[in-house]
Amino acid sequence: MADRTFAKFSFFKLDPAWHRRDPAARATDKREFLAACEDFATDRSLRAYSTVGTRGDTDLLLLSQSPVLEDVHTFHVVLAQSGLAKWMAMPHSYLAMTKPSPYSEADARPEICTSERRYLFVYPMDKRRDWYRLGIDERRRVMSSHIEIGRRYPQIAINTAYSYGLDDQEFVVSFETDEPGSFLDLVQELRGSESSAYTERDVPIFTCLAMSVSRALDALDGTAVGAVAGAHR
């Protein structure tokens, strides 16, 4: 397995006019989109998350990962050929890569966001330039307290991917948990840390619900919810 992996966070927003299409046409659109996802996921990592109800500017997040950047490119070319993609925009998109942290002894993760936790919180991040003018020993000292705060929340898995030279942001940070309230508490506590004084940007923040691709697609037009409601009548 490769020691570094490209991670592409693709956020999609659906044109409301799509909901007025015939149900059979909507089903075909979703099948084509799903087929492209399943093909990519045959031997690569693909995770789906719904942002319906948590963001006004996005409905769906696909996190695609591969050690080969061309795989990510080809996947999005194929996605664009689906009927559903013709009704979608991509208002947010972040490209990053895994690599070892300069502040930890741990090796780089071959893939990120691999747990089965129900929620994912994602945001791009930039450090102020004066952060990089500090010596590495001083940066490690500052980050040690930041890392220690994170360790007080073992129910939250922290993922950091790096975007230097690949995209506009410097990092894409993502947190997996079953307890959104714990993430709120973690972020509030981190606001008071020394390291936070060196943060230039850490928005927008996306609250995402983990689910299968098919279920995330059904959330776009309420298919799954409608089926459950019908079963309970």
C-alpha cells in the first residue's frame, strides 16, 4: 500500500429543479451516478456523506482517495457524464494528501476517515505566516498542548491531510465521531489553546452524516425517507 494518498473532498449542490423531474428519470440519474461511484470504489476508498439539513449550500460530500492523482481526475470525469451530475454544482472542493506530521512520531496514514462513526466534521485550514517563522522546536512545543487537548476526546478521530501547493488551503482537517456535542466541546476548548492564535482560517465548517452512497443519493429527493414512512402507515 502506498505511504501517501490523495484525498479529494467534493461537495455537491443539487439544482432544486431536479425535484420536479419524473420519479423514473430521477431514479435513472441516481443509478448512473451510483454506478460511477461503485466502479471507483472497486479497489479504492470512497466515502459518502449527506449534508442535507446541515448546510444550505451543499447536499452531498464524496471523499475519494487514491495514491494516483489521475484516478481522482478520471473518477470526476466519469461522474460528470451521469444524468445527476448535469443537475449539480460543486460549490466547495478540497484536494489534499496524507503525509507524516512534523509534530508526531506516527507514520502517515495510507487513508483517512476510515472509521464507522456516524458524523464527519470537515474544514479547510490555513496557518498565519509567522507560524512558519518559528523554529521547529518551538512549533512542536506549541502543538504539544494542542495534541494533548485532542487526546482528552478519545471518542473523536482526528484526520489531517496536507494541501501545500496542491490547493488553496494548507490543510483539510476532518473529525469523525458519534457524538456531535463532544466535537463542539473540543473546538471550544481548542479556541483557548496557544496554537489557535496562529490560525488564519478554519472555515467553512461542514457537518456531514456518514452513509452509503445509495442512501446519500436517496436523501437528495427523500426516496429513502418516503419508503420508511410508507412502511409505517
